[in-house]
Amino acid sequence: MGKVFDSIDDTLRAWIERQPMWFVATAPLAADGHVNVSPRGHDSFSVLGPHRVEWVDYTGSGVETIAHLRENERVCIMFTSFEGRPRIVRLHGRGSVSYPGEPVFEDVVARHPENPSTRAVITVDVTRISDSCGWGVPVMTMDGERDLIRQHAEKKGPDGMVRYRSQKNAHSLDGLRGLAPGV
């Protein structure tokens, strides 16, 4: 059933871009560290080439993805279809983080709707592309995006977001460095 692809071609790119949600998995190097899986959504994901993807990273209550990527770069992104034909696609690769003021950040953010919760851009150089059946994934419909992340950021304002990130995003659960102060 499963297939390994040489690259993200136009057909696979179109399928990825139709998925309203995906999951990002990372882990620290420490054997007793916490593995993290984060759901993502909104119009924030870009396929930039046959082996490169990027997404706009919004402020969250944690910073595991960023901290793990800064430590070891390992990442797996998983897309799954909840409507239509069942399918799961995984993109394994090496990720990096870009911040406001850096050219990569500015380029990727410009490709997507503005969001006051934006804290970083994640770039992944994809080293393995595979799919699997997805037969065990339920059929669900999308009612719409939640706008709570935007509302939260607008309520706090830019200075409040900097304070929030300095409190919640400075370190991971395992004590790895997350965001630098002032981001």
C-alpha cells in the first residue's frame, strides 16, 4: 500500500495544499525527553519545491517544535485526509527556524494571511516522502477555522505578545532553549 516518493510533485503538492490540518512531530536528543506532536492549521503552509516546505509558526502555550529543531533539526510532518479517499502522507526532514527581520521569515509570512500571533517560520528540507493507506482515519468534515489564536494575540497586543512569549516560550518542557527574549 505505502509508497516512497522521490519528490513532492505537482499532484502531491495539490493534495497537501487541500488538507486543512497537519501534525508536526519532534523530539529532543535526551532519551528521557518528551516527544511532541502538534496539530497545525490555517493558511500557513507552503510547498516551496520538490524537497522544501515551510510554514508560519503561531504563538502557542509551548515551544517544543522550535526548541527541538534548534537542538537537533529532526522533524516529521504528517498530513491525513479526513474527507474523500483515505490517505496519510509523511514528510521527514531537517528543520530550521527563522525569526522576524530575517529574509526567510519575511518571504514566507508574505505568502499567507497576516496573523498577529506569528512568532517564527519553520523551514524543512525534506529527506523522505511517503504515504500510507489511512484506512483507520475517520471520515470528518471541516466546519471552519478557529479564530481564537488571532483574537488572543489582538487582545494582548504586540507588547503583550512579547511578554507572553517570554513567559511561555523561553524554554521547552525539557529545559531546551526556545525563543530568544524579545521575539
